[in-house]
Amino acid sequence: MDPAFKLTHCSWQDNSEALTAVRRTVFIDEQHVPKALELDGSDRFFHHVLVTGKDNQPVGAGRIGTDGHIGRMAVLKAYRRRGIGSALLLALLDYARQKEYAGVYLHAQLGAIPFYEKHGFIVRGEQFMDAGIVHRNMVYKPAQGQPLN
């Protein structure tokens, strides 16, 4: 990730405005996910990662639950393909290792599957709809001999 960007581990309580700004733009405005589904009140139970750019502007966000569920990965359109998504994902995986989670999984939109495969996730199960978008379950499989924790 470009050093002009800053990645921060944070809580919802401390950074809800910045995290919401990214997710509102990507999920609600771009992908037409209903606001009630995107901002469902569960965020306070997750660990969050926020990426900011110039003038502390939020440009990327992601979260992980205590069960190892990574979700709400989002990068503003103007900042995609600059390593921000990878930095978010790697930070969440590192957090899971530090907390000694037994495993990590996510629900990937079909177009994002190659991105997650590149980072060690494999597809499990059939396609399903979530917020009107087709997804697949994916689980993290670390390289041979490298356990998650």
C-alpha cells in the first residue's frame, strides 16, 4: 500500500463516522444495498480496520468478528487497485492470528472471488444471495505448515 495512506485498527465507537462514510458510498450508493441491511447495528461487536488518505479522508474499511468472519470490506472506487484492499485483508488476518482465532471465513461477491483466492481463501458451498447480490462462502487456508494462529 502506498505510504500516503494510513491503516488503523479501531473500534466502531471511535470511528463510526469514517467507517460509515466508506461503506455508505460503496455498498449503499454504488451497490444499492438497503441502508437497514448495511448498517444493521451489529458493528459494535466487530474489530474494524480503517484506511485513510490525504487530510485523513476515509478511503477503505473492513471488519472481523470474534468468530473469524471478515466482512464489509470496502474501498472507494477512486482508490481501488492501489493495494488498499490487500492491506485491509492482511491486517484483518494478522488480527485473527494475534487473537488466536481457530479460522477465518467470509462471504465474497462473485467478482471479488479472485482477489480473495490470491490471498489464500478457497470457495466453499453454493452461491447464495445476500442483500440482492450473489455471494459464495470462502474460508482461509494458510500455506502448508503455516497455521492461522
